[in-house]
Amino acid sequence: MMTGYTGYYILIGAISLVSWLVSSQLKRKFKKYSQVHLRNGMSGAEIAEKMLADHGITDVEVISTAGQLTDHYNPKNKTVNLSEVVYNQRNAAAAAVSAHEVGHAVQHATAYSYLTMRSKLVPVVQITSSMSQWVVFGGIALMASNAMGAMGQWVAIAGLVMMSFATLFSVITLPVEYDASNRALAWLKNKNIVTPDEYKGSEDALKWAARTYLVAAIGAIASLLYWALQVFGGRD
């Protein structure tokens, strides 16, 4: 049992390290492209509002929110929430982020299937994600008992099912995020919102942002597979 937990901590440590490296690189990229000022002089908020208008979306509001890299689209109240820096500044990084978040609004308006699936998973994940590991741990502990071994495996399997919802959520998030970036970059380019050099900065910034979701998905899959092996292959 101790070996299993030790292996899990090593796995989580490795994933956390990769996540930190990608996140650090993302911050460096955004700092770099924040120095690439847009020739058209548009702020992130103005870019977001124009992209919404160009897509015929009139019921979504662009608002400013506190923090750094806190930008998101809220489908419940139909708001594009831009961090203060992105909302006010006029650079390639702000253009990339604001257009990306509007990309989610466009997905919502067009009923993009993966966004719909992810939205339906949100309440399930909110309930199961915090307790799934504890259920798996408890099941494995019961499996070590001769009297409760069979029941323990069923408990652990229940925990794996709960964990699988969070894993599925992370996997579905990938096409949602990549598609939003593709929509953003296509619009920025086709509408000549940015120059070729500014476009390269926006593209690179979004590429690194997407990698944070890729690492999260890989981590979720690796964790699920690891505990599945412990449950189904750990009984001696």
C-alpha cells in the first residue's frame, strides 16, 4: 500500500512540475507580447466588443474582472470577463486573450457541441471531484481486508467512476479551448485587426495557454489510469 501511495506522489509531483514549467513559460510569453503594442490602438475590451458585433452577438456583455490571467467567459450570465490588464491594454497579448474569450461566446451562440457537453458536466464534477480520491483510497483500504475485500473493490470502482467524470471534463476542455483559439486567430487575421508580427505574438501566446489545459488533461488521465491499475491489478 505504501508503495502505491509513494508512486502516486511521484506521479503528482512530476505532473505538478511540468504544469509549473508551462505556466511559468505562459507568463513569460504574455509579458513579452504585452510589449508588442497594436498599431490600430484598440484595447482588449474594444477588440472583444468588435468581435462580438462581427458575429452578430448582441446579448453578451464585456466586463473587467480583478486579477491576472483570470479571463473567462461565463455562459450563465453571458459575460466576457477580462482581467484589468487585458481589458484596458492595447497589445498583442490583450488582443489574443480577449478574442479567445469571445471565441467561447461564439461557441455558446452556435451551440458548439463540446462546450455544451462540458457545461452539462460542470455540476457533476463539482460534486464528485472533491470526494473521488477519498472513495478510491477507502476502497483500496477495504480491499486489504480479507473480510471486506470484495466490497472494497466495488467501493474503489465507484470512486474511479467519480474520478472519470473529472477526467472526461479535462479531456473535453481541450477541443473547447483549441477551437476558441482557432476562432480568435482566424477573426484577428481575416478582419486585419492585427499586423502579421502582432498576429505571431497572439498566436504564440494562445499556443502556450492551450498547453496548460493539455498538461491538466494528461495529468487527469494519468491519475485515473494509475488508480485503476491499483484497484484492478493491486490484489495479490
